[in-house]
Amino acid sequence: MINTRIFDSLIGMAAPVIGLITSMQEQFEYWLRVGSLIVGIAVGLASLYRIVRK
């Protein structure tokens, strides 16, 4: 009985979070793209610095 209550509570808490993520998926994708672009630029700059330094 207690296990089913815990399971039901977890499902009840997870469902709105999953709904929020689903509805905001486009915005998350945008920020992931921007973040990966920034990381790529930083790696490129670090590589260029090492090449110029030698």
C-alpha cells in the first residue's frame, strides 16, 4: 500500500515536469545550440592560441 502511494506521488510530480519540458522543447534546443556554439568557439580560440604560440 505504501509503495503504490510513493509510486503514484512520483508519477504525479513527474508528469507536470515532463509537460513543461515538452512545451519548452524548442527553447531548450535553442539554448543547447547557443551553448554548443560558444564551446566550439572557445575550443577554436584555444587551438588557435596554441598554434600561434608555437
